[in-house]
Amino acid sequence: MMRRQSLMYDILRGEFFFFLFFTFFSFSSGLGYIWMDQKKTWRFRFMHYFCLLGGGIWSLLFTVVGLVCCAHLVWLDYSI
């Protein structure tokens, strides 16, 4: 039981750092492309939206996967 709880906290910690990394990466890249977009070309606009939306989707995906894993571990603890 203690092993599962430490595993749950490890998953939560890793999931939180993934969330922070992808959120920071996506928004910093998106803001960088906004700042560099002096000529208003379609390529810079595409990269801006790709970074913002792609990073947001990855952050959401890792958050959901981490929470599902933790909920499954909690369910296993209470089912035993």
C-alpha cells in the first residue's frame, strides 16, 4: 500500500513537471513568434498558432493521463 502511494505521488510529480514544461514551451514559442512576426507572413502565423495549440493539447493530454493513472492507483488502494 505504501509502495502504491509513493508511485502515485511520483506520477503526480512527473505529470506536473510535464504540464509545466509543455505549457512554458508552447507559450514561450508562441510569444516568440508573435514578437518575430514583423512581416505578418502566413508561416509565422501558422507557427504561432501551432505552438500555442499544440502545446496546450499536449499539456491537457499529459494532465488527463496523469490524473487517470492516479485515480486508477487510488481505486486499487481502496479495492484491496
